[in-house]
Amino acid sequence: MIELRNIHKIYNKKKTTIQALKGIDLKIEQGDIFGVIGYSGAGKSTLVRLVNYLEQPTEGDIIVDGQYLAEQSPKSLREIKRDIGMIFQHFNLLESKTIYQNVAMPLIISKVAKQEIKLRVTELLEFVGLADKASSYPSELSGGQKQRVGIARALASNPKILLSDEATSALDPQTTQSILNLLKRINREYGITILLITHEMSVIQRVCNKVAVMENGEIIEQGSVLDVFGHPKHLTTQNFVQTVVRTDIPDNIKVNLDKVGTRTLTKLEMVGDHATEPILATLMQKFNLTVSAVFTNMTEIQETTLAIWYVDIQGDASQKQAALDYLLAQGVRCQEVTV
Ligand code: ADP
């Protein structure tokens, strides 16, 4: 649906050259909710501006719905861009226009018939839960309601793709959740592919099926959300994951381990069905080991459970090895860790 091939973007400012993007390769499939996460300055906004061609890449190809953007005439570029809606952190609503007029704006610009506009805007305001606010002004709405207007406006021209630039960053946690739920509905009910950028891993965890992690203009890691959360490779990714999934042992537990002189534990990472299986009981019965859980963390990602267990396994060394081999064969990641 959206493909970026070897994208470079260089900004020349006075005597300095800023390499905002350095060889980005990205493929977003139809129906994805694809999250791009990175700290400030990583290049996320630049990437989004290139996808809807507000800016052009210095090098590389951008392909939207099978069409190379660089090869399009102004007219066909306008048509492609009509299929791309966008929502913003600060909503970008017209303060002097009513909610109805804000949502209708893209349709008025496209010279859609008045009656058709009325039907579409009414339907959209209904969809985002603001049917009773049609004649209100933006200043009379809460942040969450304003973002709903922004979403309705972005959907007005029936886009195939929705770009979201930090759309929940200015909202409180509860409102963030309701906006994320709305994005999920848009993806599910309208089949719209969503590309969202954020600096919050919890946003990725709650709505995305795929994620790319950006740093200094590069993608340092990408994959399915479950894989990246389950096995983050790059240190920056690990730091992001750590903000929502506790993967290390809390200090107070380490102090207790010191007291009993335990230093070596086994870390088990389980996804899906494994996460809820009676692993400890199996190890004890099957391999005659004493297994105690020292710290566990279970998190819901993509409607799947991700479990991280730190266990202390005591018993015969060869039985312990057999137990670890057994777990590995079951798809459970095992790792001896010294704490
Ligand atoms: P992010 O969205 O991840 O915070 P940006 O894409 O905004 O990152 O910025 C990436 C880098 O490109 C930064 O160093 C930023 O200063 C620079 N940059 C972004 N836009 C421009 C611009 N229009 N002119 C010059 N430099 C820019």
C-alpha cells in the first residue's frame, strides 16, 4: 500500500546540511496499523511529510497504492493525495468555522454537491460520536472532541490511508484510549490503512500490528509488534519496550535475591498460548526439578499475551538442561541471567 525505497532527505540550511532521513526502507501493507516510533528529531515527521508528498525526497522512491509519486502529473498526484487523510497533534481546525464546516471543508474544496456533503458530514459526525456538536465551534470542545473532528475531516473524502502525526500526544490517558479505539474502528470498519508516528510505546502497544523504530534518520528495527515487543534487539528499542513491558528485575527483588545468595536465574519469554500454560508444574513433574518464580510480567499485545518469567531452577544439572531443551523445542525462549 505504501512503500519507501532507500529514502534520503537532506535539508540544506545556510551553511549546515541536515541528513533527516538516511536510507529508509519501509513496506506498509493494506490493512496495517503501522507505527513508527522514535525520540524527538529521529525523522518521523519528515517521513510522514514525504508520504503525502508535502515534501519530496532527496533520493529514493515513494510508492503509494502501486504508483510512484515522483512520476505523477500534478493532477494524478492530487488524486492520489485525496486517498490520504491526515490527523495532527494540535488538530489544525479552523476556529472561525463550525464543526460541520470543518468536516465539510475537504468536500467543499473538491466541489462535492451540497446534498452529498450533508449526508457525508452527518454520517461522519455520527461515526465519531459528535452528531450533537455540528453547530458548535472548536473552542467549545475538549481536546478529545477536537481530535474526533480532525478524524472526521480526514475521513471526509473516503481515503484509503490515514496518516497520524502524534495524534494523541496532547491528550490525557483516558482520552488517548478513546481516540486509539476510534482509530482501530476506522481500520476495521472502513478497511483504512493507518500509518501513525508517535514517541509513546504504549500507543504502539495498543493499536499497531507492525512497528518501525527510528533513530537519527534510520530505521534501527522493524517487525510485527509482537516480535519487537517480545525480543527487542537494539538498545533504543529495549528502552522503548521497557516503558510498557517490564523486562528487567526490580531492585527490591534483587535485594531479596542477594539475601538468599541466588545469583543465577533463568529468564523465560513466552508468547500466546505458552504464556498461560502451567510451565512450572510441567518442569517440576517432567524433570523432577524445583522451580520457583522470582518475578513475572504478563502483558497483552495484539490480543496475545506476552509473558516474561524469571525463575530459579534447582535440581540435577542434566535434568535442568533437558528441561531447557524441552522449553526451547516448545518455542519458549530461555536464557540464563546473572542478577
Ligand atoms: P521527529 O518528527 O522524529 O521529531 P523530524 O522529522 O521533525 O523528527 O526532524 C528530523 C531532523 O530533521 C531534525 O534534525 C530536524 O531538525 C530536521 N528537520 C526537519 N524538518 C526540517 C526543515 N524543514 N528544515 C531543516 N531541518 C529540518
